[in-house]
Amino acid sequence: MNEIVERLTQQAGLTPEQAQKAVETIADFVKEKFPMLGGAVDQIFTSGAGGDSSSGFGGFGGFGQ
């Protein structure tokens, strides 16, 4: 999900740390409000955009690692 973080830093003027926290917050919100999407959200953030498993997030518990 480096692409989302990059876009947030460029378009919203956030620091990489702020952008990462924003993505984590949004993902947590979606999982809370729509539990049936939890697995899909986890997979998206674990595999990264376009299957990029080098995103560094390692799932939601891995944000910032």
C-alpha cells in the first residue's frame, strides 16, 4: 500500500507517518463498520497494491514495521 501512502503525502501534504496512520485508521473503520469485509481488507493491505508484498505493512498489526 505504498502507493496510497505516497499519494497521501503528495496530495494531502501528510508526512509518511501521518499517511500510514490515516490508512490504518480507515482500514480499521471499514473493518468495524463492515465486518464481512474484514478478510478482504486484510488481504488488500497485506498483499499491497497489485500484489506488492513488499509494502512493509504485513497486515494491520504490521503497520509501521
